[in-house]
Amino acid sequence: MIKPNCDIQSVKKTIADYFRQQVDVTVNLGRNKRLRYCGELSGIYPALFTVRPNDKSFLGKTSYSYAEVLCGSVLIRPAKKSK
């Protein structure tokens, strides 16, 4: 499920562009299970990034590695602005 013509450096740059913005996160948990939530991209680190969910009762994992994005198990994109 690796996307062609993509590398870790381009994934890091793309995610760095979303820093301190609202993002939609989709996590593939396997066996047709997906977790979707909206939150703020709160931290950028050399090996991973963190997302702070908007839902206060959310207890799931909020840190992801760049390799998870590269492999397609985590999809992150800017949140759609509601009118």
C-alpha cells in the first residue's frame, strides 16, 4: 500500500505544513475497522507527530510515526471548514 514516488522527507514536509492547524485523521485499524476524528496537529518531532483530538473524552493513541503515513495506515489532511 506504499504510494509511488513518495519518501519520508516529503511526508515530513507535508505534515509540517499542517502544524497548529485542524486536521482530519483516519486510522486503519485492520479488518475493515477505521477510526476517524478531527483534532489539532500539536507536535512535530524527528520520528513522530502528535494530534490533540477535539473530543475531550477521546482516549485513543494520538501520536503517529511518519512511516505510518507513508505506508497508508494513517491518513491526515486539513479539516474542511464548516460554513
